[in-house]
Amino acid sequence: MVLLLTVGTGLSVANNYYVQPLLGDIGRDLGLPEGQAGLLVTVGQSAYAVALLLVLPLGDLLERRRLIVILSSACAVSLVLMASARSEPALFLGAGLVGLCSVTTQVMVPYAASLSAPDQRGRVVGTVMAGLLCGILFARTVAGALAQWAGWHAVYWCAAVMMACLAATAAVFLPRYQEMGAPGYRHLVASVFHLFAREPVLRLRAVYGALSFGAFSVLWTALTFLLSAPPYGYSPGVIGLFGLFGLAGALAAARAGRLADRGLAHKVTGVSSVLLLAVWIPLGLGSALLPALALGIVVLDLAAQALHITNQSEIYRLAPEIRSRLTAAYMTTYFLAGAAGSALASLAYARLGWTGVSVLGAALGAATTSLWAISALRQRSRHRRTP
């Protein structure tokens, strides 16, 4: 079951990331400038954030296996629209619908947490999140290779087939699970906002997540533009291979859930935050030095994903019966920040090149580190006041 959920989260989330190494090819095919092509990422992530707020709370109301099957099937249909797009409006519509339906991923994560034993929850969440992260990073490699061989439309046809297979497999093998005593839908959505007001841990972890995923999106949105232009001039297939550097970091980050289970969440947060700032030194040099760029990709993905896994492990400890709403609150903030990061990265690259992108990413890393330092000082102050 954990294996199926791990693969399912990877396949579902990948749908939002196939586009990144394809931006150059899609832009040339449809006559879109770089800044406008980069907005495809923003549209997908914005739609994903809307779904997190309006669709994900249904995980606390409906039977989750059925919800996963419905969303996976709808995602397959949306990918067909994306694959058959021959105009800019159809392409952006398809990107938005795919983003909406890809929320299947976030239904699966709290579902896995609910089915796991309390003392193994961090490990299970870390395992499922490793599948999610691998999906994000493998999406770029697979999409780039397939696009170079058969064109970017083929990427979405294949993705549609995989999501249809996921829906069928989930219907057969996943167990039924439904939270009991959930309120009505309107109350569920409203309670997402109430959770922010009520839970300081959620607020803190949501800000950490927003800043780290903003930096993550800044890198991966602008990276295609850097690698497809001189001095690199790489094809989509080669650009996609850079996802493998990020994969190394993501796999290493999967241990963060186990460290959180051992009470080390604060230390993992601190190390990750400092890395999110320092990593922009090699990334900034990466405009001319390929080894520095590769190192920066590994470290940034390690830091961002370790922080993300730690965040989720911490918020899932708050209230087991409302995990879907906790996920909705956290991940809505997370992907709104990702959408903003993608849009700002496109703008920064169009006006200031890779230097502007690096400054933007470093500013987000500095904000993350400052937040951790302030949190550490407050925590130390509380300990001193405690008898």
C-alpha cells in the first residue's frame, strides 16, 4: 500500500512539472516569448493552490479511495486536453485543469499518514514524500528525453495514460478510509482559515514552506532559460537530465522525517534554512561554471525538501482527525508562493538575466534563515522563563 501511494504521489505531482524543461520548445512552437511561456508554470501552480483550498478538504469528508480514483481520472482527461493543444488559450486552459486535478497528490499524503502507526508516521510520510519529490524531479528528465524524441505533445499523451492506469489500480488495491464525524463542506473550507488563526505551529511551518518552495520554483523555472541559451545551448533532453542532480538531494532529504520523529525538527529546520541561503553562491556562479550549477541544484533540493518533509511531520502531529485540512492550509500557502516564485523568476530573468534570478533566490533564503533565527531566540527565551 505504501509503495502504491508513493508511486501514485510521484505520478500525480509530475503532471505539474513536465512543462519546465519544455518551455523553450512550447514557446517556439506557439510563438510565445520566454516571459509568457514561463507563466505556464505559474498557471499550473496557481490552479493547484486553488484546488488545495477548495478540493483537498473533501479528504476529511468523503471516502478517500473514491476521491483519489475520481481525481486521477479527471487528471487523465485534462492531460488529453493539454496533449492536443494547438493554440495558446487551449494550452493555458489545459495547464490550469491539470494543476487542479493534480491535487490527488495531497489527498494521498494525509491518507498514508492516517493509515500508519503513530511511531512510524514520520517514516511513512518521508517515504511517500520521497515518491512525490522523485516525481517532481524525474518529470523533468522524462519530459525532456521524450520531447526530444517525439515532441512535447507526446509527453502529455503518455502522462494521460499513466494517470488512467493509476485510477484503475487505486480502485482495486487501495483500502477504503473515511474520517468520521466531519462537518459540512462549507465549514470544512472555512475551518482551513480558522486553523491558521488557531495553530501557531501551522502558521510558522506554512511560512517556512512558502519561502523554501518559492526559492525552489525560482531555480527550476529560470533554469530552462539559462541552459537553453549560450554558453550552454542544451536541448530539452539534456536540460531534463539536470533533474537527476535534484533527485540526489531529494532522496537524501527523505531522512528528515525520521529525524523529526526523534525530536530534531528544529535542528533540521536550521540547517536547511542556512543552506537555502548559502546555496545561491554556487548557483550564481553556475551561469558560467557547470560544476557549480550542478552542486547548487543538489544542495537546494536537499534543503528545500528536507524542510518540507519536516514541516509536514510537525503539522500532522497537531490533530489526526483533520489532516486533510491541515494539509490544505499548509500546501495552499506553499503553492501560492511557488506560483509567485515562478512568475518573479520569469520576470527577473527577462530583465536582469541569471544575476537577477540569483539575487531573488538569495533574498528568499535570507528570509528563511532570519525566520529560523527569530524562532530560535523565542524558543530559548521561553525555556529561560520556564521554572
